[in-house]
Amino acid sequence: MQLRSLIRKPEETPTPETPSTQVTDTPKNGDDTHMLLWVLLAAVGMAGVVSAV
């Protein structure tokens, strides 16, 4: 008995096709502010609270 005959090859799973163009149908809400500004503002506020305690 040969070892190669006992070893099974894994079945290949087909890869799903992805669209070549990205569809962005999210609605525009007019908010153009940067998230970094709000994250930094929150960090400064937390630092102020911690230093006050």
C-alpha cells in the first residue's frame, strides 16, 4: 500500500468574485469634520479630569 494513495488532497473551494468597482451608496450628511479632532479633544478632557482628581 502506498502512502500517496492514502493522503487525500483538500478540495479546492471557489473564491467568491468581488466587484471591481467599489459601490459607495452611503448618504452624505454634510459632516466634514475630522475624527482626529474629536479624539484629541476627548483625550485632553480626560487628562484634565484625571489631573483634577
